[in-house]
Amino acid sequence: MTVSRHDLGRIRKIVESEPKSEMTIDLTKETIRLRREEFPASILPSARDALINGHWDPIGELLEARGSVEERVAQLSYMAPG
């Protein structure tokens, strides 16, 4: 799951000051609860489904992120055609 940079900083501060704090990750609501605070989080739908239903499809993950993968490949000099 991912959270905003701001929320990540807040979560880090809470955990560092209270390492025994209980954290709850709700995949359905896409939230992280820590102490009395709740942070919005996101997760790829395929990853969420895999965790909730107990099956994993890494090829599906790559296909779902095809645009991002193609952008990254275009940035890699050793992947240039030729």
C-alpha cells in the first residue's frame, strides 16, 4: 500500500515515538489506522484482490501497469532499440 509523503512522515513519527502502537491495514477501505488516526492509502486493485482472496498474479500486475513499465523501459539506455 502507498500513502502520501505527508502521511508517511506522520506514520513514521508515531511509530518512532510509540514502537508498540498497533497498526491496522484495511484493504477493503484502503486505509491504515494507527492509534486514533486513519490515513488514506492506495493499492493496485489486482494486489488488493490477491491479498483478500489468497491468489497472486504477477503477470497480471505487469499487464495492469503496462504504461508505467513502458515509460521506465524507454528511460533505460540499455533497452534502446538497435
